[in-house]
Amino acid sequence: MLDRSEVLHVARLARLRLTDEEVERMSRELSKVLDHIEKISELDLEGVPPTSHVVDVPGGLRADEPRPCLSREEALASAPAVAEGGFEVPSPGL
Amino acid sequence: MTLLALTAAQAAEQVRAGELAPAELWEAYRERAAADELNAFLWVADEAPASPADDAPLAGVPFAAKDLFCVRGVPSQAASRILEDYRPPYTATVVEQIVAAGAPVLGKTNQDEFAMGSSNENSGFGPVLNPWDRSRVPGGSSGGSAAAVAAGLAPWAIGTDTGGSIRQPAALCGVVGLKPTYGACSRYGMIAFASSLDQAGPLTRDVTDAALLFSAMVGKDHCDSTSVAFPEAVRRPRAEDLRGIRLGVPEELTSEAEGLEPGVRENFEATLRLAEELGAEVEPTRLPHAAHGLSAYYLIAPAEASSNLARYDGVRYGLRVEADGDLVDMYSRTRAAGFGPEVKRRIMLGTYALSAGYYDAYYGRAQRVRTKIAEDFAGAFERFDFVVTPTSPTVAFPLGARTDDPLAMYLADYCTVPMPLAGIPAISIPNGLSEGLPTSFQIAGPAFSENRILDAAYALEQAIGFDGSVPR
């Protein structure tokens, strides 16, 4: 069960502003989904290693050599706001 | 209309034989795609492509790409309003490879936003309609690709599969869909949903087309460190029977499956009988943890998504909602305005599952279940060549039927989530109709067994003789 204050806490972590109606709905819908998911707590998983990746990739390392990449102009082309050759953002307000 | 009746492989053969001009093929499909009434396309090319090289394996037969594949200078939005009209500065590796093999990009297809959904109703640009019955969903998330191929708006298409997003829409639209082994195709330039599960693959009219398109998609890519070299050449399938093939039927995903419709079950059993007539041995087996696949999936995928989607913050690309407040206020308002309800739900679920105090109980546990599911399959493959199930427990459902109940929607993936959790390949082929709508048969095999899967699927396809010609 995910109550209103928990929904608001998670929404803050996720940087999502939710309306009151959305908070209400999230609480209801996520609680139902979590109830279903809870079934995995019945399994005995003692000593079972976790899987984070399914295919054995022998060392993802490669030579560290310069290669062509995006120009500054291309990288900034889609930005909503640009200033002094960089991404412009509001003050972090610290 | 005869041109449209050709499969992609047949069209390629005619082009190579000089019997069909690639420009004629392009124009015929471009016209159809531009006149799309199913909302399958979000963008259609208008510039005619250069002629293919004489020896190009895909011989100028155009393909449709799911919107989440980045294509340089072309809208690539993952059907999200937060990326509306985003035109990336680079192209996804699999798209580059297919284009290099001689197939031009016909258009970008609609999908569930960020590939989160099983009905296409989560698109930020409206749902796709199922060409078999326009009051029904095409499945998801690659619903636009599946509907486009089924309706003859594109010769073939590519999509992505995270928990069933190629196979389930292929099933609901009566086309073939292949989810390859994790790592077989580069993920570079695929807008990420759940990185440990996402995999690109073909949606096609038949199994031969699937093999041909897949052969252009595989390969190790230095831009994706999780990609691996495919261990053998992808062959054109030719098997005429299934002699010596052992098929395991997992009870958890068949007789005991929740919500399996009688018509789907009947067609599944009929296909098993056909397989036996073709020489296969068919026996029940167990995948004891498969029933927990959905739970593990709906923790792991949202957890990875919540992390992957953190990048949509109104800074580098996409939507920004200006705010009077500080940076975090801008982030929160932008994300609130740009993401649809299902994406918000999954970000919330994933953030919760990863948050302090819950990580071990949810994400950590789900990763252990994932290990058990992979072990279950490994055990089954000691006795069987393939594990077979229906692809979708139901035929295409009516638009709106499940939108108010996220859990009911998630159950659409019941038979397809265990495979990506184990990283193994699986194909979906149409195996008949129920209530006038397609049903489908799924064949899953060990990692990198695609050639054998395609062979078995081909033999069954010939025996089934499914007529995929919806009114085109």
C-alpha cells in the first residue's frame, strides 16, 4: 500500500510534479500493482545470485582512441535554451 | 495491387532480376503509407532514395522504423510529447546497417510512449488501429510497425521488444515478429526504455522476410558494449519438417496461464498437432518461476526506465516548461507536462522500487527471480530444442477495454516477459483466427539459436498456411 505521503515523496525523487488527482490515482493504481508483485516475496531465494545482465560480454574495453564526434553546434542544436556555447538553465536556487 | 502482394523477399528477388524497378516499389508504398488511416505512421519520407547497389541484399525494399529509432534529421520521438519533433544528430546502428544493406527508410511508426504499453493506447500521438478490426488495439508497444506490415502500408518493419513489444503486436496483427537474443543487435541510437532487456528485431509478413531483415541487423557495434558478434551467418530458412525436434510445452504459460482464451488455446493445440505431424516430439515441461515473470519484469523494467528517463529534463533536447522557480521546479514541471500517464506510473513504480529501504525487497529480489527464470529455461533446453506457447493469451481487445486497469493491461505480456528476462530469442508466427482475429504461436530457444528457431517457424508456417491478407 502506497499512501499519499509516500507518493509525494517518490514524486519528489523522480522530479515529477503531480496534481492532487494524479496523487490519488497513483496511490490507488500503484498499490494494486504492488499487491500483485508482492507474490515474489513468497519465493525462497536464499543464496540465489542476482542477474543484472544476461549475456556474458568478454570485457567491454576497447582502445581509447579519439574518434569523430558531434560538433558543439550539433550538440546544442536541439537545446531549448543556449547561452555562451552551453546549455542554459535556471538557477539551481542554492 | 500485385506489387503489394509480394513479400519483401519476393520483391527483392524481382528487383535483382530486373523485373521490378525499386523506384516503382518505393512510390507504391510511399503512397500507401502517406494515406495511412490507422495512425500507424508518425512520419513518412517524401524524398525518393538513391537506387540500391546491384548486389544490395535488401535490394531497395523500403522498411518502416519504430519511432524510437533515432534517424538523423528525422523526427524520432518515441511517441512522446516530451520529444515532440526531436530530430537527432545521428542514426541508430541497426537503421544504418539496414540502409547500408539496401533498404531505405519509408517512415517512422507509432508506438506506446517510450515503448511502455501493450495496446498502443499510451502513444502521445493517439492510438494505432488494428487493421483486422479498427475498433480494436494493434497490441504494443511496436503496434504501428505491426499494423503497417499487416495492412500492407510497409513491406516490412523494425521494432523493439522489452517484455513482448515485438511479439505481442505481431500476434495481434497476424504478422511475424522476432525478438533476438539480447546483444545480437546494437542498441545504439534506440531511445532507451529498460537497457538490460531492450532488443531490436524485425516485424514481417512471413518467416523468410524476418530472416532476411534480421540478417542485416546483427553484429557487434563499438557504440554498444553489450552487443556481441552473432556466432554464425543468418540463413534463409528452408526446413520442410520438424523431424528430431523436441518441443516443450510449459504448463505455467499454457494450461495454467491466467486469462488464456479458449480460441487461443484451441489454435495452440492445433499447431502442436501439426508439429507432431511434421515429426516433432511434443511433451509437457515446467518453468516453475515463469508465473513470477510479470512481477520481476514490472520491477526491473520500471526501475531501469526511471533511471533512463531521468535525461528528459528540459535541458539538452525536447520540451521545456519555463518556470518562475529554480532548476528543480523547471525539471518537475517539464516532466509533468511532457510524460503521459503510463510513463509517469512506471517512473513512479521504478523510483519506489529503487528507493532507500525498498531496494532489497523489490529490485534485488526481482533480479534473483530473474536468475531462477533463466535457470528454468536452461533446464528445459537440456531436454527440449524449443519451448512453445501462445504469444498472447487473447486476441486483439477493444480500444479502451483495459486502459482503466494497468494490471489487466500488464497481463497481456504474461507469455512474453520470461524470454527477455532470460535474454533468449523467440519468434511469434500467426497460427489461425479466433472470432475473426489472428492468434499466434511462440517458439523460444537458447541464446543465439535464431537460425534453428527460424527453420522451425518456417516449417510450421508452411504447414499452417495462414492467410494474412486483411483487406489491403
